[in-house]
Amino acid sequence: MKALVAGLALLGAISSLSLPLASAYEEMSVSGGGSVRGKVTFKGTPPEPKLFEFVKFPQPDFCSKADSDGKGHRILREVKVKDGALGDVVVFIEGIEKGKPFKFTGTDVTADLCRFLVQGGPSAMVGVVMNRNEIRVKNLDADPSDPKSADGVLHNPHGYEVKGGASSTIFNKPLPTKGMVLTQKLIFRKHDSFMLMQCDQHNFMNVWFHPVDNPYYAIVGEDGTFSIGDIPPGSYEIYAFHPTLGTEEQKLTVVAGGKETVNFEFKK
């Protein structure tokens, strides 16, 4: 797998130890392209959600307005399963160097009621980013009932590049004021890594991103389904990425005008 963008924060200049650049994607007219669709499911009993006590973090009353269990805890459900369908999965194809138009203008995230929401939400916890592109994080939070937070609830987006059990900081910057936007260029240094963005003020604010280097990707719907079209005929690897369950891989062969089906199943 190539180490290109897929949705979390990262840092500035590249060093002499950085990975070589992947060949640039080229746009072309796709005649007789094929498509792939499928569904991502989860087998077994999903793990219990994580619970965070609001009183251990700043602005507990304000933050408890969303995703609360009514008992003083923020609920962080890292594995979302509905009728067997698994959510928060990015499906992507690698090895396509030429194909349909790819207009990637960066990734947008909002801090809303002490939650990081991809592309504005309402509840997306996974997204995509692109190497050497930018991520934008906008703070929408302010608490008029608290003089210290009337102009803005302080969030501190901290972006980590993650691979296996190792992680390294890409960026770490404060967002103290409502309406403020953090714009950060992303650079991934490791092959097959992804990005986690977490708030240093409120550790229950988490969002994940996987790098992509072509337009042949999809984020699954609530029913776990996905569809990718206009694929040039050929043989590829297709992957399904979940931030806590890992990555599943399958072979994909696309013929002109063909309609392929690929399903993925994750386990605890």
C-alpha cells in the first residue's frame, strides 16, 4: 500500500529521511470503465463503547450536551455496527495511476459540542486526506454561560501519524476562539500509516483519516455499503480500512463495462 493521505492532521517540511514521492496521478477519459460495489459487515459482538467522565475534562457541562449517557459520561463508540453493517470504513483501490478526474481540495473538520466531525458531520468519525494537501479544522464551540469560554471553548487538535503501535506528532496547535480555523499541510513519512486527530483538552474527541492518492475510494454508508465507478479495466488491490479493527484486503479484476462485487467482513 502507498502512504498517501486519508484524513487526520500532520506536519510541515519533509526531511531527508522522508519517503520518496509516489508517481503523480494522471487524469484521463475513462472509456468502458467498470465498477465495484459491496458491503462491509462485522461478525460477532461489537466491543463496548469507551466512557469518559466529563468532570475530568474542561467545560464538562457544555461538552455533556452531545453523546452523553445521561450519567456524566461521554460515549465514544469506536466500532459502530447496525444490523450487522460496520460503519466508519474507508474502501479504496490502489495501483490506479490514470483515470477519472480527481479534484481534492483538502479535508474539512469541525469541532462541534466537543466532537470532531469530518466534513461537518453530523457524526462521521473517519475520512480521507491526501499527502501534501491540507486539513482545515474549524472551532464552532463557545459557552456563553462560562466567562472563560464565552469567546470560545479551547480545543487543541493534535494530529498523529500512526502505524502499528507507533505514533508520531504531525501537528499540535490550539483553537481557542469560536470561528477560528486551523489550516495545516499534511506530510506522511511512513508507508501504510494513517492519521488520528485528538483534542489534547478533551481526549474523547477523536477522528481518524486514511491517505488516498486517487479518486477511487468510498466511505461506507450507515448500511455498510459502498460503490466505486469509472474504474479503468485492470487488476488491482482493494482495501477496507477501519481505524481500530485494521485493514482487510482483496484482489479485484475489472473488465470493460463490468460490475464487480466485493464484500468485507471484520471481526473483533
